[in-house]
Amino acid sequence: MSVLSNEQIEAFWRDGFLVVQDAVSPEQLEGLRREFGGWVAESRDHGDDYGQTLDGRARFDLEPGHSAERPALRRVQSPEEVSDVFLGVMREARTVDYVADLLGPNLKFHHGKVNSKQPGAATKVKFHQDFPFQPMTNDDLITALLFVDEVTLENGPLEVVPGTHRGPLYSLWHDGRFTGAVSDAVFAEHEDNLVKCTGPAGAVCLMHASLLHGSAPNLSDQPRTLYITTYYAEDAIELSPNHLPSKHTHELVRGEATGRVRCSAYEMEIPEKPSSTSFFDQQAAG
């Protein structure tokens, strides 16, 4: 039985995104906020990125200008590896049921991360599509951006360009460098069609992996924290090294393994795996 309505499903495939409220229970949301608050407090004791992920890169990514007095923890990579709370939400939240309504009953987990913009954080996310970072045999991938905090027009909300998931895959390579962002010309072409995705804590924005999106800095006095999980149809297989590997990558979270592979027709340049904690450094260098 579907959790999403037919109207919601049609809107997602038309626009490439859908905001749904109450994607987690109040208890799950409180657990996420408590856990992340503890990580922010812990970050006050560090001056550089710290911790270690499966492939040896830092787990906790600090924004330039971070200090004990003004902590700016901007990313936690694969939080479900080190937190039972995040692991439970990744596996069991209503978010996963929403994705199953859109992609079918058999789902696998690709990767997870927390992206946070603390009050006054300067970090912006340049416009890009997720799929060129993670090519697979088919493009049935959905990024679920769970609002751990209320997302407002002032605190750096996700900005999307509706319908671009049905258009071309734009290059993230420029002048021989993988920048993790589309060209200025592509952004200018779509700038007038941006939609800002806001909502209360506990809502989720479901976004097709080929949708063009980005976000502005947080100019408010309120944090904007997202728990971001990517799920994909079980019959898709990766075609390049996973940029964000986790011990839970490829875990079957709904349905069953079919032993089949499905392919869709597209072309793209092979992405470059970041050497540092996250793609923020790739975009800054680009």
C-alpha cells in the first residue's frame, strides 16, 4: 500500500522533487538533534577535520573559520556508521517508504551524510546534479534531505530547478578540472526558475539524483542541518568508485534481491573522487 498519494507521486516525477512533512517520528527527530548537538560540542576541541571514515578520510569536516567559540561543523560523513540513532533513521524512517513508493519495492542504501550550516556560515553549495558524482547502470536514485532543523528562506535552504531531472546531464568538468559544479552559463540559463525548499523540522525533500540544485549561505541566526541519505533501485549497479563509501553501502533496506541489472541510456564523464573529506573542497578549488 502506498504511503504517498497519487498526486504526490505525479508531482515528484513532473518536478523532480517533493517536500513531505512528518518523515520521522518526534522521537527519531529528537534523537537526531541530540546526537548532532553532541558532535557540534565535540568539534569545539578540534582545530582541523578529524575522525576517520572507511576509506581513511576525515569523518568530521570543519568549515574554514571554525573555532571553539564559534563552532562550524559543516559535515559528518556516514553518521550511520557511528550512531545507532542515524542508522535506525536510515533504515526505518518513513522516508524510506516514500522512496519505495517512487522507485519500487526493492531498494538499496547508497550513502549518508549530515550537511549543516551553523548561524552565519559562509558555505554555499554551487549548482550541480548528484548523478554525475555517482554513475550507475540506471538513474533510479533519490536523495532524501531530512530537515533536522526548520528550513527557512533565510538559513540557506535547498534551491532546485524543477524539471531539470528530465533534461541533459551537465558536465562538472571545466578546463580539465573536476569542479563539482555546472558552468556559470548553465546556472545563468536556469537562475530565474529556482524554487527554494523550506519546511518544518522533520520534513524531507525527496530529490531525483539528476535534478539541478544548490544552496546559499546561512545568513540567519538559526542553524540549518540536514541528514541526507541516498537510495537507489536494487537493479542498479555502480559504474565508478563510490565517493562516500560506508560499511552500509549497498545494504538492502526494502524488498528483496532480484539478481538482475537494468540499464538506461545516457552519457557522462567519469567523476573524480575527492581526496579530502567532502566535495566542498572540490567546489572551492573549482
